[in-house]
Amino acid sequence: MWNDFDNILELIIGFTGGVAALLFLLGWIEDRLERDPGRRRRWR
């Protein structure tokens, strides 16, 4: 039972980490593509 729980926990942590890394990477690429010297990025 504990072995299964460990595997599930590892899967969740790995999946969450992967998604977070992917989102961070996509945001960074988007930021690089949209950046102009004369324009500042606005969040609202």
C-alpha cells in the first residue's frame, strides 16, 4: 500500500514539475517574441 502511495506521489510531483516547467518555458518564449524596444509589457 505504501509503495503504491509513493509511486502516485512521485507521479504527481513529476507531472506538476513538468507542467510548471512547460508553462515557464512558454511564458519566457512568448516574452522574448513579443518584446519590442519601444514597448513595455502591460499585465492589465
